[in-house]
Amino acid sequence: MRRTAITTTALCALTLPAVAEDTIGSAAAIEKDVQGLSSGRSMRLSKGDEVYFDEVLTTGAASRGKFVFSDRTDLQMGPSSRVKLDSFVYAGGAGATFNAAKGAFRFVSAPGEHKPYDVRTPTATIGVRGTNYGVRVSSGRTDAVLYAGAIEVCDASGAQCRVLDKPCTTVTVTPNHVSEPKKVGKKDWSFDNTCKGAPPPSDHGSNPPPGEPAPPPPPGGEAPSFNWGGPTIGFTAGSVVGNSYFADPVPLNGAAFAGGLKIGYILPIWANIVVGFETDAQFRSSIGGSSNGEGSVSGSRPGYIGTARLKFGYAFDRILVYGTGGLAYGHIIAPKSYAGFNVVGAGYSTGASLDHAFLPGWSVGGGVSYALTQNISVNAEYLYIKLQHHYPAYTSSAAPGAFPVGDHSGMHGIRFGVNFGFSPGDLARLIR
């Protein structure tokens, strides 16, 4: 079945390659938060939902999933895991390729089936032909455990390979080494307890009973993972400091409050890398003025500032570090009044502002977010905003009528925010 009615409508409305929507299997069991990213949409999965060619499957903390594919291959995923169903050939072809980015997995071929497939990790390639085995992918390391059948485990370059053909044997692959096969010991990783006290499985293997959830991983597995994909809405509050100057020049470097709303979207693209978009609109209070040897200026008028930016980041489980940049807009930072010698003209003069322009500009910065729950995160962010150079009009005691004065509007901002994230699947459930 389709995951939601809204998904069906959206897929029919978009012109996408047909292969991206091909159904290749379904979810046999889901525990807690399991997500599927397909055709640019992140959806929370339920039992019976279809999975698709090139889909990325992820499990959250303490979450598990079991999937059965059209060629009867069985995939079980432990917590904090991520796999891409890449180059999957499910009808009369040579097999399948799974790109396992991180986490713990167990793969089982159907009895009597001998279709070959590959599992690829950042450090290893595992060649399979009809078997039952487990894989764990962590930072710079891949562990493989055989339960039945045989597998060939190679490093990413293919220069070193080991064959596992005895039940309950294991190897570890690092970027420069593939260990010798050994018997699974009490301290070695295994997807479940099959090789730790329970009798070894037969060489023919078997599928777990239909609908049975994946077994829990042993203690000491990977830390909880957070799925950063999907739309977000939130609010920010912080301080901006003027990096501006007026006339010849007199600095405007006081501080002000800034706060408002923001919306965005984050898209995981591979492993821990994400891209996204965010736009915000904030109220800015008056930025204090200053003085130098030429003159003095008052604080600026209050105004509004906003940005529309791209984000590029890297996720360390619940911590997301990112850089950002794009367009900005807002009211210029110009003083309400000025006074002094040589500010405008050669002698002493005073003046008052006649306009308060709203202009475009640019912004650049970076930040860090931390996920408190699956749907709530907090973040701290630095942004530099520069608005277009302008010549606002002032009254001046040095000249009759309006007098244009050069004004440069820049500001440094430190702000803190709370974000509420949700997936398209969450929206679909609300609509239904």
C-alpha cells in the first residue's frame, strides 16, 4: 500500500523517472521511528508500507525495522542505522546493491535462493550469494558476522579480501586492513545473540518468522542517531552589533535586540551530509550610535531584517554543524540625528533623518544544532549581514533642503533558536 494519500497525490503530480518510484519490497515490521527518503521526501514508515528503488532507510534511537524485498531478500535494521537501496534489481536481474552508511544490519536470503548481491560500506564491500549474516558500520570500521552460508569481505579498494564460510565467524575492515577470520567471542560484535551461547545456525539459514521485529543490538552499540530530514519551523532571539558607519565616517557599533520567526527544510543527501534552505524575518531594535573626532550620531531607528539562505552541514548523531549563506534584506542602520564638525561640510552642522530605506543585501555565517527529541532541536548561530550602500536624506544646518549622506549598513548577529521539525508523513497523518 502507499504510505499516505498525500504521498500518492504528490508522486502523481511530479514528473520523475519511473525507476525512482518502482516498488521493490515492503516493511514487515516497524518499531518506533523508521524513516524512508524517496524522491526527495522523508516519510515515517509503518508496517506494510512499500519501499522503493534508490530509497534511503534510516532508524532512530531505539528503533528497528524489518523489510522483505521482491526477490525474498530480508533486511533487518538495528537502531541508529542508515542504508540506501541502490541499483536494486528485483525482477530477473543479477541481484541487489545495498549502500550501508552506518548502523547495524542483518541480511537473510530466502531458502533455496542463490541470487548474488553486494553490501557496500565506506570501508568495505561484501559479496554475497545466498546466506545469512550481520554487518555493523561505525566510524572508519566495518564488522561482518556470518550466521550461515558464505561471504567475501573486501576493503573498499578490493586489494584485501577474506572469505567467511564457517558459521559464527567474524572479520573487521578498516581503511587499510582486513582482519583474519575468527570465531565470534563474547566481546565481539554480533547483530543478535545467535553466536553467543545459542547453537550456531545451519549452513542453509532460514528467514525469521514473518512480521517478527529485528532483535535488539547488544549493549555497546552505536550512540543514538537523529534524522535531520524534513521541514522545520521555529523562532530565534539574540543580539546584533553594528558594523556600520555614517558620513566621514562616524561609527554605528552599538548593540540591539533581534528576534523573530524562521522556516526551513533539510534534506539528507548521503551518510551524515545534509543540505537545506532557511528563511527568517526578525524585528531589530535601535542600534546605538557613537562618536569620534569628527562628530557624533544618535542611535538608529528600529527596523526589520531577514535572510533567505542555503545551508550545508554534517551531522554527528544529534549534533548538526553547518555553514550558511545567501540573500538578506532589511532597514538600513542610519542614525536618527547627527552633530559635529566636518560630518557634512567643513564646519559644524546638525541634521535629522528624513528616510529609512528598506534594501537588499547578503549574509554569511554558520551554526550548530542539537536535537532534544525527534521533533525538537535548539541551535546557536552566527550571521554577518551587509545591506546595500545607500545615501539617506537628512535635514542639515549646513545646507537648505534635504541633503544625502553616505551610509554603510552591516551587522554581526549572535542568535539562539528553537526548531520544531516534522516530516511529510507527520503532515499526512494530521490531514487524514
